[in-house]
Amino acid sequence: MHDDGRYDDPRVTGSANDHVSRETGYPSWSPDGGSGNPAPHPVDGDPAARRDQPTVGGVSAGSESSGSPASRRAAEGTSRPANAPADAPTQPRRNTAASARFEPAVPHQPTPDAVRDAAPAAPDVATAPAEPYPASPAADPSSVSRETDVDDDPPLAMEAMRAVQILNPSGEVTMPRPERTRVMCVANQKGGVGKTTTTVNLAVALALHGNRVLVIDLDPQGNASTGLNVPHHTGVPDVYDCLINSVPLDDVAQAVEGIPNLWCVPATIDLAGAEIELVSVVARESRLDRAITAYPGHFDYVFIDCPPSLGLLTVNALVAAQEVLIPIQCEYYALEGLNQLINNINLVRQHLNPRLEVSTILLTMYDRRTRLADAVEQDVRNHFGDKVLQAVIPRNVRVSEAPSYGQSVMTYDPGSRGATSYFEAAQEIAERGAMEPVSRNA
């Protein structure tokens, strides 16, 4: 062992200059990146000679005068691969063999040098100059995307257009008015098929477009009065007074707030006992017909909302009406009771009202996701033919929400699918009445 910082490696045979540094501990390691013996030290092994050499910047003059790049790198403590470019910055070489002997076994992690070499330095955001956004090219007005039609409007714009069309703020008569009053009875002995909803929304749609409409609530539940926001609590004059006490119809009719040309005859809970009291009354089946005939004013449409039964109240409505509008839910149970309703209508036509006819069938609560709805629609259209309206009322939550606010869906959400469907149904009913005038007293 020598005192000059070197020692002889017994594993390596060669000349006296074939020494190994204490910092490496690897026999074939050389500062110049080669696999041979290390380069000889530029200064003789005498420590005193090294001490006598002047130093510049921490490097001895003897190493500087030797002119060997490997010597300069060894003196500076840096190394560079042999194939690296001349102007490339030198990086300190990590002695993996020595560190493996002294460092504990830990999971391998990238060294700061490796991370610095792998990822480029991020620019300083605070000092980096802000680059302006590139100017977008001017859009050509003549170029249109293949995915968008030129005539298509955004959904919100289309909904707003439908709302304006349904509400008709100008008040013009956009739906044809019939030559004589059309009295329509909305009947179906099955409950929950949309009789009251159909009555309220059709009446509002026709009234908004220039027709004079009267709604008679003949259901003791009073749902039609609720949908039109008409008071129908106990003590309010209602249709019961017309049937039992022969009160004129114009004394109990109330104008609907916010809807011009629309009136409503409300129903209270007193109407529940009207069927029992009518049993002993003379001509009990035609009490409502005489009240409508004696009305001094003129209406274009009179809608009678019937209860879900075939009692005396429904018979009064069938005798007073000229047309029957049957809402049919697109389910099997609705078809099952339809046959019995048609039989009762035929009995009323034969004995009480020969002018009565089933003029309109409206499909309600249509769910296009089910095959059952399609099957019911096909069966109804095959059986009734042209009496079935082309407009179909879908399941729409807006239709169910509107009565809780005392409104119809026509005013609650005029742009919804439910409002659009009822508007189309009302327009189709008005056009059919204009093409085929109903002979009815004015």
C-alpha cells in the first residue's frame, strides 16, 4: 500500500502504473470511458512534486500542461463518454460499484441526474414572455358543415317558436270556428285514461286561438276546475245547482283567469249525491241538455268532463252532447272497457239522443319505448279508422306537473312535447269540424 492515495490491486497484473483509485474499486474503470487500464497520472507519484505544482482554479498546472483530455477530466472529477461531442457539458459519473457496497438495499428510484437528463427544464412562467394566441382564420360564410342542415334551428329556438305559436299572443283566430256549437262529451268509464287532462288542454288550446269555449265539470272530484284554477269549494254555485235546482247555466259559469274566451262551470263535492237525487226527478236524463240549450250566449265548443262511471251523470252528458270524444290509454285494460262504452252509447242513441255519434278517438299516454303501445295503436286505428286523430299524446311529465300550479300544460310549458301534441289534436278537431259542419242549435 502506498501513501500517495493509490494501492496495488492483487487481482490485476501489469506495470506499476496500472493502479486503481480508492474512489472506484473497479479494476477496469478508466476516466476516459474506455474498458482498458486507467490513464497514467500526469504528475509523478511523488507527493512533494505535486505540492510544488502551481494550481489555477483548483487544478494543478502540471495537469493543465499535459494537454491530455482524460487527465483534465480526472483532475476535475468529471467524466464524459468517448463518443460525446466536444461541446457537450460534462456530467459527474456515478460509481455504482462502490455505492452498492456501502448503501443499504432500497427500491430503485431515479437519481436527480437521470430525472434532469430525461425531462427538459420547464420554463419559468413568471419570466417567460406570453405568446399571443394564433389568429384564427376567417370563417367562410359559404361553407356549411355536412352534419348541419342549413334550415335547421337550434332546439331552444324551435321550442320558443312552438311556444309563441301555441300561446298566440296576437289573439288572432288561427283555428277555424264551426258554424254551430259543437257539444263534445269526453267519456270513458275507465279511470286514469286522461279525460280531465284532455278536456282542459283542448279547451285552452281552442280558446287561445279565437274560439269561445265552455267547460262543464261533471266529475264530483272537480279536477277540471282545479286544472283551470276555478274555485270549487263548498258553497260555490256549481253544476249541481243546474241539475237539481234548475239554476241557469250562466249564473254558475265562471270566466277562467288569464285565458280569454274560456268559461268553466265548476263541480263541488255536492255533485256526488246528485245521482241519487236525480232518480225521482222527471226527465232526469235530459236535465243538462235543457240547461245548455237555455244558455243565452253562444259558444263554439262545449266540453263536458264525465266521471269514470256509466251512471246518470254520464247519461246526462251523452244526451246533451252531439259528439263523443273517447280518450284511450295505450294499454290493454283501456281496450277491455271500450266495448262496453260503445254499447252504452248505442243504447243512448236508440232511445234518448239519435244525433249522438262517436266522432273522435284520442290516444293518450303513448310510450314509444314499448311494443304494447304500438299494438294498441294499430288495433284502435284498424277498428275506428278515420275517427282516430293522427296526433298522439305521449307520456310527458309537464302534463302531470301543470295541474299542481293551477294551469294547463298549454300555459305552463307551451314548448313541451305534451303541449305541442295537444295543440295538434285541437287543430285537427277544429279542421274536421270546419270541413263537416255539425247541425246543432246555436
